[in-house]
Amino acid sequence: MMLRLIEKDIRFNWKWALLMVLIAVAMPLVLYMDREETRVTLFVYIIGGVLANSHLVSKACYQDDGAQTRRFLSSLPVRRAWLVLSKYLLGLLCLAVTITLTSTLSLALGLRPSVQGALIAAVYLLLYYAVFLGVYFRTDYSGAEKANATFMMLTVASAFAIDRSGGRLDEMVINPLAMLTGVGLCGLIFAMSMILSLQAVGSRD
């Protein structure tokens, strides 16, 4: 049933799913046309990843709220946990698809993808979905959009700061243990957001 809910979100919002794929593919293509670049920078992973991931799940949540779909689904014999988990799993799916597409196409074009950049982008996206979906299930779509706008502005500002810094972060060697710890912590925050969302939805019964 949970997979059916994810399929529903993708089918009803196929244009946003297509846009997600196009953005993930376009970022390395733009770099490829710039003959001076031989690697995929952290800036591309962060900005491309956030832009690609900022529509599908958001529009699916908007549809659930605006069309009263969430209330209708709640009246059906569908576990409320599935309604929450399907959105979080859709977010993880979008994250994996965009980073994989960007890295795979970069390799095919002869560019050098950055494992470090991909992991840092994953950190940003895990936090993005933790914040957006956490606020959405505890309040509503309007509240989630305000949190989304704030997070996006902070992300873009930090990405520009990294790109304009004297020592570019994507060229620095970060301790692998520290990197994995950061990913693990963000994964934990993502999981805690999901648990709190499950509790919030359950308390409305």
C-alpha cells in the first residue's frame, strides 16, 4: 500500500518528477560546455540537488492539503503511518535519483564527480526533507512552505559562500570519519523528524 501511495504522488505530479530529472541532468551538461571545468563542484551538487528536490514532494504535499486528499485518505482503511512514511520515502527516492543521475552523467561526459560533494549534498537534502516534512505533518502546507523558503535561502547563501571562498570546500580534504559522522547525524535527524511526524499524525486520531 505504501508503494501505491508513492506511485500516486509520482503519477499525479509527473511534470515535477520530469523537472527533477531534467535539472539533475542539466547541471553536469552546463559544466561540460564550459571546457575549463573538469570536475563537478560542490556548488553544482548543492544547488542542483536542492533545486531538483524542491518540487515533487512539495507539490505532493500541496495536493494532499489543497484537494483535501489527506483527510480523504485518512478515512480509508489505510494506516496513517503509511501516509507519513510514503512522503519520507519519496524524499529519499528523489535524493538518490538526483545525486545518482548527476554523478553518472558526469562520468559519461568525462567530468570528475566528487564523492565528497555528493555526500555533502546528501546532508543538505536529508536536512531539507527533515525540516519540510517535519513542519508539514505538525502544522500544514503553508507552515512547511515558510520553513522551506527559509531553508532554501540559507542553502543558497552557504553554497555561494563556499564557492566564493578562497579555499573551496570541494577541494579540501575532509576526514572520511568526520564526513560519515555528519551523514549519520543528518540521517538520525531525518529519522527523528519521521518519528515525530508519526506521533503528530497519531495524536490527531
